[in-house]
Amino acid sequence: QFGVSLPCPLEMAYIPDALVTWTAASKYPRLTLLLHSLGGALALWIGVTMSNAPTTIMMETVGVPFLYPLLTLVAGIRAGAYVHYPVISSDMIRRVENRSEYLLNRDFIRRSRVLSFLKLWYYRWFAVLYWVVGQFPSVVLCNSTWTHNHIKTLWKRPSSILYPPCGTSEIMSPLTTAEREPWIVSVGQFRPEKNHVLQLQAFSEAIRGASDVPSDARLVLIGGARNHEDLQRVEHLRTLAKDLGIESRVDFHVSILRSLAKDLGIESRVDFHVSIPYSELSSIVAKSFIGLHCMLDEHFGIVVVEYLAAGCVALANNSGGVKLDIVTGSFGRLASTKEEYASAIKELFKTRKEAPEVIDEMRRRGQAHALKFSDEFFIRSLQTSLTGFV
């Protein structure tokens, strides 16, 4: 699917199906950080010990830090960490301390001083445990400046930045601004943290009474569903959700998005594409004008790099690795609120109409910047980063 050719066969160690659920955060509705970390570590540990392949070095890349002491102290394996997202961050602690409205800070906790105090104590205690396990890897790599800054604060040890490979050369699009459709494309799983609701609200705000946004401009939402049942729920979730008891599952969120689009009066101008082939996804992105991203504190943002490589103007959230490593004003826009996103959409469409050469130059700079995250650059950086470890 992604065009990766393996130089030699790989030996796989599989986790038994009965243990796979241990790695799912949804299994732990309470004390999720702690129990999910322990469950994931135990599941992977069993997978490692059941493997017949002799293992002396292991690079952990999926975010299960409690595995490190088991590998080092029990198995004598040299562990390395490629951290994509810190399990806990100073931002998470600060939001609980300030009792801020946030996806991971439930309203009934946020409104209670006592519960907020208990959750703050729990987060700080967990951060100490996170520091302890972070001392075991022999080498620590981080996927972005944002992740690196948090790991430096939390683990208080040396680490280096290794940007993930984004396959930018394969998705470069030669289309000019004039040749592109007036589409605003969003690529991301239909999960709450991706904030598709904000995307719909911003698009509605932008097209309402705005002559700068053409009448044929469309918002194209592309996302993945995790299984066959998810695909069916996209169309039939309203009738199936109650029977299946999956109101809180991701595809219920898709149903909410469809309803919201209808309520906002933009249903006919919003397209939903769920779990489409990668070739079709790439084709849509390559023809789009704006690449939209609304997730708060995205650790890196590979999809934003793909927007730039495909020649889109990136309109992304003003936070996380997207802000620190990927998008600048010279080839994209950053926003936080519905109003800021809507204003940027109108401004970009206005510039496209009045000065398309300005947009073309933005796009060229964006494509040049995207090469910084190519597969080739990743390979060279990885070899340098692992010197002395492998």
C-alpha cells in the first residue's frame, strides 16, 4: 500500500489475540494512563518472550515506556526509545492544574476542586514513574521538536530529534494553483481529537456571506475506519448505535459530523470519504487547494507534510510539532479558533483569485520544505542517531 520494499524477509513476533486488548486504552475507563501503560508493557513483554528469535537490541517505537525496565533488567536487552508522543506531558499537567476545558479533562472533574486536585496529584505521581522508566533506554530519539522539549523536561536526559519518514517524493504534485480544485481537504482518522467539528464550524463560518470563497468550494473529509463494522456505521450509525452499544466509538463521531453539517446548512458542500484506498486519497489531496488540520498538540503531523508535498497550502493548528517544525507563514497558515480558521480560508481564497502567483510561490516553498522529511533524509539521520547503539 505504501510502496515499501523490504531488502530481506522479516521475522515477526505476534502478540496473542487475547492480549491485544491489553494494549487498547479503551479497556481502561479509569486510571487510563497507569493501567494502559502497564497492560501494554505486559502484552509486549509476553510477545517478546514468546518469540524464538534471539534478541539483544530492541527499538521501541509504539509508546510503551514501562517495557524498558523489563527489557533491561529482566531480559538483558539493550533498549532504545523512539518517542512519538510522551505518555504524559507538561501541557496535560498544566491544563488539569488550570482546570481548562480539554478532551482528556472531563467536565465533572474540571468543575470540582477536589477531583481536580486528585487528578493533578495522580498526573504528577505518574510523571515521576514516567521519569523512572525513561532512564532505562540506551538511546532516546524524538519525532519532533515538541516531543523533544517535553522529553527533555520529563526525563531530564539527552535525546535527539529524528523526523519520521513521510515519503514526500512519491506524492509531489506538479499542478499549479489555477489547475487545482477549490477543495479544502482534511485527512485523519475520525477520532474526537482530530477535531472535525471545528473544521465544519470554520468552513461554515468562511462561506457564510463571503464573496472571496467561491460557490463551488468544498470541504472534503477523508478518514479511516478501524473495521468492517465501522464502515457500516458511517451510513447506518443512527439506527445501529443503540443496538450495538457503541455510542462512544469513533464512528458515532462521524454520525455527529453528518448531523452537524446538516444543521450548519453546508451538507451539500461537505464530502465524507471513509477508509478509501491510498491511491484515491493521494489523488484527491494532489488536486486540492488547502490542506486542513485542526488537532491540538499534534506531536509531529505527517499529514501536514503530505499536504505540503502534494502542493496544498497547509492550514494547521497553531500548536505542537506542526507549529515548531512544519508550517510557517511563508508557505502556510496557523490558526486556533473557528474565527481564525475561517479568516485564513477567506484570505487564501482571496489571494488565489487576485494573485495566484503568490499562492504558487507559497506552494513551491512548501514543497521544498517537505523534502526535509523525506525517506532518504530519515535513513541518513537514523544511521547517525544510532551510531554507538547498534
